[in-house]
Amino acid sequence: MLPLPATATRAKNTVTNIAMHSQAIRAGDHVWLSGQIPADAQGNLIRGSIADQTQAIIRNTDAILQEAGSGLDRVVKRANLGLCDRFGHYARVRGGV
């Protein structure tokens, strides 16, 4: 079996990854995203609540997926989150998307 060609994706109006790696890689019908941070397109970190930060990450993730020809509705696995969500903020925000 021949390997699928891989294409890097860069969405406009999202933060450029600080570590200089691709925002996403598409190979065939699959898209793999790198980690996202709560930032605007200029790289300014969102300083609001955890809900504000989560919404920024979801907006950026959706924009990257759209650029790669996919979308949030096609996500198979969500990443493990590195946060302590004692008050359920992430679940409330994620439920609103």
C-alpha cells in the first residue's frame, strides 16, 4: 500500500503556531490537528474566563478544520485537556457549539 500524500493546512485569521509546525495535516480523508492555544490571529492570548478561552480554541479549531475541508461535526476524537475544570465551564461551552 502506497502512503497517502500529506498536505499542511494553515487557516487565515488564526494564530500561527508558535512552535513553527503545521496547524493541521491532511492525508486522504483524515485531518490531524496540532494543539491549540486561546489566542487571536495576532497571537494575543485571550485573558478572559476559561469559557472565553475555550470558545477561542473552538473557533480556531473550527477555522482550521474548515480550511482542511472538514469541520467540528466530523471530529472523531477530542484531545485530552490539560486543565482542571472544577466548575464544568468547558462542558457548558462545548455544549453551546
